[in-house]
Amino acid sequence: MANEIRLATAQANGNSTGIEQQRFGSVDESHLRTLFVDGTFGSATVKFQISIDNSTYFDVTGADAITAKAVVNVEFRAQYVRINVAGGTGESIDAWLI
């Protein structure tokens, strides 16, 4: 079974809590993950973000302007992950990383 990380449940405007993910043992291992985003967007934009220190976060290109239900493949090596929800009204976003 794949490792599943729940990034957010009913997330509204703002940042979800940064979540530490399992480190990879080797640079040769795959760093490809699938991001699932669902919910009521209410014109909100979702950004998938990564960090090496759980302090400064960076947007991941290709997953930085999600405005509707989506499944996006992302590749990265950062230790911490989160989503940022901006704009819209009454949004309720759920996100998972597998």
C-alpha cells in the first residue's frame, strides 16, 4: 500500500500545517508523488508547497495554481509539505499526497 499523507481537511484561506514526510534513502529512488485536491473551491486557488526546514516554503511548479478538483503528479525531495489556499469565499479544500 502506498504512503498516504493527508495534507488538509476542509482547509480555508491560509496555510495548512507543514507535515514532515518520510525521507528517501537514496537519491536514486523515485521522488514522484501524486497530489489529490478536492472540495468546494469558491474561486480559491490552491498551491502545493515544499520546505527543507518547515519555515520557508516554496511553490511547486505545475501544482501552484489549482482552481478545481485535480490530480497532479509532483516530483520533489523536500522533507516538509503543505498546501496554501488563497482567495475565494467559503472554500473547503481536502488534499492528500500519495
